[in-house]
Amino acid sequence: MEHAAVLVTIGNELLSGLTVDTNSAFLARGLASIGLKVRMKLSAADSIPEIVHALHLAEQQGTVILLSGGLGPTSDDCTKPALAERYGRPLIFYPHVMEAVQAHFRRLGRTMPEINRNQALLPERSTLLPNAFGTAWGIWIEEGGKHIIALPGVPFELKPMFTEQVLPRLQQKLPPSPLLSRTLHIFGMGESAIAERIADIERSLPPAISLAYLPHYSVVRLRLTGSSPDADALRNQMHEAEQNLLHRLGDAVFGFDDTSLEAELGKALRAAGKSIAVAESCTGGALAARIVSVAGASDYFPGSIVAYANEVKQHLLDVPADLIGQYGAVSEAVVQAMLNGLLQRIPADYGAAISGIAGPDGGTAEKPVGTVWIATGSRANRQARRFQFRGNRNDVIEYAVMNALGLLLQQVRAGS
Amino acid sequence: MEHAAVLVTIGNELLSGLTVDTNSAFLARGLASIGLKVRMKLSAADSIPEIVHALHLAEQQGTVILLSGGLGPTSDDCTKPALAERYGRPLIFYPHVMEAVQAHFRRLGRTMPEINRNQALLPERSTLLPNAFGTAWGIWIEEGGKHIIALPGVPFELKPMFTEQVLPRLQQKLPPSPLLSRTLHIFGMGESAIAERIADIERSLPPAISLAYLPHYSVVRLRLTGSSPDADALRNQMHEAEQNLLHRLGDAVFGFDDTSLEAELGKALRAAGKSIAVAESCTGGALAARIVSVAGASDYFPGSIVAYANEVKQHLLDVPADLIGQYGAVSEAVVQAMLNGLLQRIPADYGAAISGIAGPDGGTAEKPVGTVWIATGSRANRQARRFQFRGNRNDVIEYAVMNALGLLLQQVRAGS
């Protein structure tokens, strides 16, 4: 049987919707990187019987069962007793774990709360995985040819444990089956337009290769996944499928695999030795934050101005008051003036200015909620476009940010 | 049997980790609001047999099965054939759906791509749910006392359909069982410190009430959930538990239920008739974006300056160059000067300035990655604090933003 993984996330907060599960996506990408496919994902409540039930279901679907969450010291943490029950491995006291937990608190300059003694109680006959950033150690149980691995739910504890300890060990234990994937990132074309454009390519894909559409606001990711025992043939088929798609979609494809508009913009700016600044009204700093989320952004991003109030547009971006009076703050004239003022105040090679109505209030018949003007360009070459985005306040902000990034990327790549 | 719901999210992108599932949290909160608990959550691949298998599992766990995703027109969308197979309801052509889909494209000023004819093929003997923002209609099948409801996966299509069509209809069909919850939001205390402080209260909670800890960076949410057939007794027990926690935790509790630091800061500023501006270095606009994410932020937020480069700190925030030379950009002196300069440039009652090392590069022995200085305050009363945060670049940014918001909230509430 082909090896497959099942993810089990634990916590009432996941079932009640208080917390968005970001760990699963991270874990699945990591498992895919060693050729291990996730067959199913399930979430269970903080309750011993519910976790035991989830383990039953998971065992039927995969050889690797990866649990996250429920390893804390408090009474709502039930993963350890559930593992103890299901796999007949009672919890015992591990002195070396206790010492590590105490050392953790010493490093923080704090006394260890008594409750953390629980963290040294772990199932017997298990491989224990040290946690460099917290008190919940990981647990690895091998039972009947299956690997049951439990990690803490806190992302910055889980991530290094998974990457540094779980993945390398899994790779040793399970020879990977050839699973290849390639993701094309597309800006400026919608999902159905892409589907029509590539319909014949899609129909003629070999059975070993599947194609998925992953739209996220104004970007669509097209993902090719191939799985076959014949690794060489698969590599050739994947390459051919990719080339066909690239030929058909042209410049709309702006990047591959694990990338983003902001990462590509950063690369393009660095390659050209150019810099960028932005001026934001309705997006309120979200565009700047996206640019800065890329490590090394200081090489090309000096700073930005958030001009939310009209007075700030006037004083910090030198937008004439009568322009705002005549055309309104959400207008081509004002975003052009914002961009002019910005490049005077923060000398940069490229700039963007955004002004719009994110809602829920402030819309009019002529400029409904979702109306956004975006100006982008260099001193020599500028453009402004009006958009009409859909969705709620955060959707409008997200659309505006992505379109500004996409337009900037096109201009920087064109060197205009 | 008590009614329970099962969420089934569909899409290879969820299992491969390309997409983070945010729908589930949204759906679970909505179901909880009408007293319906999610017992299990599972994800299935874009494949008819996998979806049929997931439906089998889901039927064993709940009376309401809510699917999302896989309703698009492309070939990787398999939810409709899976429903047809599992519930013996072949796909038939619905002319009124076809007309609505065509009207949708007319409104967008576009020709309907042929592939969208598929969107009018839906299972027979089903209630169809119109989609105001897209082409994938929802499907509601009643079978053997169970409700199987399929919605599109695109969040801005799913959300209004769920809120406006699914929830009201479910409420009619299923009399809710009394399920109460109350969430306390805490800033400035860690999870184990809270657990120790309230250990005796937690131990003496009645069996009908459970308590969960939900840490997210520098905020911990404590969630009380109560479930009992005796609604009046439960209400009293919940009230008593909440009062005990509030009495013990004091001012560390900054809000209740569906709130956030930025929402509370907005309320406090509006109540006091005060305004706020910010100056950001390492957080690059993320603090401003968080403030602006609250609807109506224009009432109290005029704008902000992102001074990523030292030159921008000098020119736009009037930070003396020799101060940066002497103490470094990440220092108490510089954040204080940033705050001074900010409040000169953007007149506001309160301000915050942040400068730090988000990493991965730029750390030194004296100021390692994660070192962040935050100055907050009014003209009359300012403070600056040094923090040492853990995690990667985005973690450090998130910690810095939350701590700035938390410190500002304390000051605005204190009226200092």
C-alpha cells in the first residue's frame, strides 16, 4: 500500500471556530515535500473519547498519523491520556523532561508554575521530541507498522519540531513514493477565463497528472500534481504539461511554487537595483505591511505614508485641498496627486497610491463600497486604474493590496 | 440524540497545504450561535470516492453535514457527482439556475464562458440556494432525518449564503439545545500564569461547564462553554463562573466574546473623543493596517508613517541622525524621538512608535532578532518598553503589533 498521512488537529477552539487552523496547511506542505500525501484531515474536541475515536478513524486511512494540540499542562489538554489509552502506554514521569522544562523557565527568568510538572508525564515506550521553545514535548509512537506523532499546537513550537525532528526521521523510516507538484501563480485572469483558455490542455493531461485551481482574491494558483511509480516518465510528463500551460498563459504567470506577488516584486526590485514607496488611504498600511513581510525588504523599501484623513493627504502628501473638494478623495486626480507627493517626500524609483471605499459605510450611488483607485508607476511612467471590488471591508482591502502589488510587479519587470 | 454538526471541507489544496482553511472557523462560530455544536471536522480530496467516504463518516457523527468547496465548473470539482451518488439524486439541468448564472456574467459585463453551463446541473430533489456573488449555487438535501448542505468554498460567496440562507433555515428545522459560551480576552498574562491564578476556580467549575485556553501571541482567550438541558440553571452557573474569573483576573481582561485589541482600542478612543497616529519601522504598516481593519476607524485614525529606512526616520519623523548613530535605530532614544516627531507631523492625542529587529537577519549579540522597542502615549504621558519576542519574522511583527495595541488600550482607558 502507498503510504499516506492523516492530520488530526485537537482543540475545542478549532471546532467552535475561535481559532483558524493554520498548522494543517504547514504540515501538509512539509509532508508533500518528502512525497507523503495527506489523505484526510480531521479535528477532534478536547476530550479523551473524541480523540480516541479520531485515532480509530485515522488508523484506517494512513500509516502516518500526525496530531497537533492538546499537549499543554492544563486540564483541557487530553492528547496524552488519549494516546495512553489507545496504545496501552501509561503516562510515566520522565526526569530529564522535567529538568528541561525547569531550564526553560530559568532561561525566561521565571519560576516554573507547579502545573508544569504535568509536562514531564508522557507515554511509556515512546520516542520523545524535545521542544526548544516551550514545555510540551512531542511524542512518537510506533504501533502495528503505523507512526503516531503528537506535536504541540502552538505554531512556533510545532514548526521547528516538525521541520527539524519529524520530517528527517519520517524520511528515514518511509521510502517516499514519487509525487511531484508544480504550482503556477497567475495574476490578471479569473478562474473561468483560465479554465476556458486551457480547456484542451487540461483534457489531454495524462491520467497520472491532475490539475487544481486555487483562486485567492486576484491571484489564481494552478497546481499540477503527478503521482506514478515511474519517476522518470512522470518528470517528463510534468515538464511537458507545465510548458504547455506556460505557452498558453504567457505573462499572466508571474511565479512558481512557493511564492507570492510581494516576494516576486521584491526579487524584481532587487534585480533592477530599484526602490519602492507607497501611499495608502483605504488599505491603511496593509500594502506596506505586505511588502515588509518579505525578509530583506529594507534593501528596496524605504517607507510609506498612510494618509487616511484628508488633512494628512494634504500635509504629508501635498495633495491640494481643492482637488479633494472637486473630485473627492476617491478619484483619479487624487491618487495621481498622492503618488506625486509621495515620490517628493520619500525618494524612490517606483510608487503606488491607493484611495478607495472599503466600507461598510461611505459608499454612494456613483462610488459604491468597493470602489478603489490605484495609481502605480515611476517618475517617468504612471498609470491609474479604477476597480470595483466585491466583499466586505477586509476583502476590499485585500483585493486592493493584491492589485497594487500585481500592477507594480508588471511595471518593474517591464522596466518602465 | 442531541443534534450535532460535521464540517466537511473539500479540496486537494486543503490536504496539500496550499490553502489555509478559514471557512471552518467561520461556519463553526455561526453554528454555535444557534446552539449547534460541531462534533467533527474533516477534509477530503477532490475525488468522488473520497467525498463519498467522507459523507459516510460524517453521517455517523452528526445530523447536519455542512460541505464547502468543490462546486465550481472545472473538472476538479467533484462535490455534485459525489452527492448524486451517495444520495441517489442524479444531476439534472435547472433552467432558472442557468438564467441566473448568465445574468451574473451580464452584470459583470462579460460573456459567460461555456464551461459555466455545468453550474446549472444540480442534484434532483434538492433545495437550491442562490449565490448572489458567484455561479455555484448551494445544495440542501434532506435524507433520513439528516441535513446535507453544500456551499461553494470561496469565502465571500459562502459567507452570505451561510448567514442569510442556511442559518435561518436550520434554526427553523432544528430546535436548539441550550449551549452557552462566554469568552474573556486577556492581555499581559501568559497561559500558565493564568492557569495558576485561577486553578481553584477551574477545579470547582460545575460539570456542565468547561474551560479552554486559547493563546494567540500576547493575548489569551479563556472560553467558558456550558451545555445542559436546564437552561436557567446553566445561565446562573455561567454567570457565577464568569464573575469569579473577572474578580481574580482584574484589568487583565480587556474584552468579551467576539472582540480584539484593535476593536476595543477603537471603542475606547471613540468614547473618549480622542485620536491616534502611529510610526512604524520593523512592523512596516502592520499596526496601522490592524487599526484600520476596524470599520469606522476614520473617526479616530488620521494616518501614520512607516519609517523603514533611517533617512525616512530623519526626514519624515525628524529623528536626529546623531541619535541613530549613537544609540542605533532600535533603541529607547529613537522610538521616543519617533513618537515626538510623529505627533508633530500628524497631530493626534495618542501615538505609538515601534522599532525592532524582525529578522531573519540584522540581529547582534546585544540586540538579537526579536528585540523590539515600543513607545506609546500622549503628549503628556509617555512610556517606552523593550521586548524580546520569539519566533520568525512574521511572529515578531505580530507580537509587536499586539503589544503596541495592548499598551495603547491600557493608556487610553486610563485616560493618561
